[in-house]
Amino acid sequence: MNIGFVMYEWESISPSLDSTLRLIQESVSRGHKVSLIYPNEMAIRRTSVWANCRVVSSSSPNTEDNSDFYKSCSLEEEFIPMIDQDVVFFRDNPPLDTHVLNFMDTLENDIFFINSISGLRKANNKIYPATLAALHDNDDPDKRLIPLTTVSRNKKYLKQVIEAYDLNKFILKPMDGFGGSGVILMDKSSKTSKFNVNSLLEFYINQGGKNNYIILQEYIETELKGDIRVLMLNGKPIGSMRRVPAKDDHRSNVHAGGHCVEHDLDEKELMVCKLIGPQLVKDGLYLVGLDLMGGKLIEVNVCSPGGFVEINQNKEYKIQKSVLDFVEEKVK
Ligand SMILES: Nc1ncnc2c1ncn2[C@@H]1O[C@H](COP(=O)(O)OP(=O)(O)O)[C@@H](O)[C@H]1O
Ligand SMILES: [Mg+2]
């Protein structure tokens, strides 16, 4: 098969940690032709999309050492029509480049995209979990799939919501952030926190000279520290881990200093996966990373979900093998 990876620069890969590199090695070792496709090297000729690709070849595709694999690769430039790809992995970092999605729109029926272009468009924001949870809305607060959440860019309304909120701690975050950036824990019982609300809301709403949405969310306090990352393949969980925040931070993201430990999903977490799995598949979101806290869905990561290396650790089972088995079957 021809497999394309729309992704970040090869040179920026950290071989010991990178999930995309695991997918690339698995594809190369199975004999597929692998092309790296950089978003800024796509072009349209008449009505067809082309890409100036880097075709990967390796002198040791089966090595167990991922750094050795990385070093053994050579990249050759080749101008290839996108239609020649059988499968395209979308592995670019957020935020999504919407022009790239426009390039891909014409190809959605001819190439197997993982994830689908329409799905990426729909789910590439922090509102998507609410649309999933709405499918299973429940009167019992313990059974609700997402934390109490408000999305707005109206400062007055957001302040009213904060005032009316009956618990002290809450989370404030930007709609398009990632890697934990801008996720703030506030505490109404603290005067400093309270006095900062106006300034923070103004800052977030007006950032970049735009009129941005803000998310206000119930703060989920958990017994075990950290959030749970679940990798979902074709609507089912295939691996999970817990991300423990650094001692001086409330956020669990690895980018924010968090570290990963083993985790087996409990009943509540498995139930969330079971309830939302079918809708993920319906939306063409075949490979996603869920962030869960206290059995509630915090975020659905669709762009380039990572964590393969941490989840694979100490296991026979390899995430990248399951993903490749799945795409080979799908294309067949
Ligand atoms: N409602 C919440 N309650 C408790 N912690 C949260 C909440 N929302 C976010 N966090 C913490 O902040 C981290 C980053 O938030 P998230 O919504 O996943 O944004 P990002 O896209 O930046 O990863 C989470 O992994 C979690 O540790
Ligand atoms: Mg997250």
C-alpha cells in the first residue's frame, strides 16, 4: 500500500517518544511505501492535489531500537499526486491548518483518511465532547459524561456563571489551547483568584485581537492524581495510562511536566468509551485520544494522539501493530 503521513517535520521527531515514528516504522517494516507530507508542500494542479513528498526508506526497518530505525532512514523527495495514496494518516500538531483540510476535501471518497477530514473538522475543538455527551444526557449528575461546562465569549455571562457556581474551584481554559497551555485552576474562596477573574476573562476573550471563546468547567478532583489518557481505535479502547501532574502544577499534560504511569480502565471509564465509541466511528474518528477525569470526558484529541510509547511499555501488545492491522483490513 501507499501510506502518506501529513505531519510535522521529520527533523523535529524525538525518536524515543514519538508515536508517529512508531506508525511509520510499522508501515515501512510491513513493506508499504511511506511518504511524509508536509502541509506547506501541497499544491493544486488544475483540480488535483499533489504533494512534494519525502519517501522513506530504511536500512534496518525491523530493529527494536527506534533511534536506530530513525537514523537508518533516508528521505527522497518525490512529487506525487495525493490520489496515489491508499491511506493518509493525519498526524499534524494542533491547531489544525484549515487550508490543508480544504486540499483534502476532494479526496475524502478516494483515500482512507485516519482521521476523516469531516471528522477532524467537527471534532477539532473542545465543544465536541459536549455533543457526544448530549447523546447520553442523564439526570443523575454522577452519570453525566462531561463535567459541568460553559462555553461563551460574553464576559458578563461568564461572570454570572462563576458567581452562581456552587463550588469554589473551577477551571478556565481557552477553546483552542493544547498541551495544557492556558488551563487555569481558579478558587472563588481566594481573594487573589477572585480579583483576577475580570482581567483573565478579558485577556482570554481578546487574545490575538480576536473575539475568542472561553471554557469554564467544573474542577474534577480525583483520588488518584492526574487524568487518564485512553487510545481509541475504531470506537474501542486499545490502551490507557494515567498522567500524573508535576508537584507544582495541576495539569497532567506531559508538555506541562506530567509523567505517565500504568493504568487499567475502571468500570466507569469503560462505560464512557462504550457510550461514545459508536459516534466516534460514525464521525470517521478512528484513532483518537480521550482525556478522562473522574470517569468524565475532558477532551477528545483527534489531530495526532500520542502516548503509544508510554502505553506500550512493559507490554507484548503494540499499539502501532493494531492500528496497521486495522488500516490494512479497512483498505482491503
Ligand atoms: N475540568 C477539569 N478538572 C480538573 N482538571 C482539568 C480539567 N480540565 C483540564 N484539567 C487539567 O488540565 C489538563 C489540560 O486540559 P485539557 O482540557 O485536556 O486541554 P489541553 O488541550 O491543553 O490538553 C488536563 O489534562 C487536566 O490535567
Ligand atoms: Mg488534553
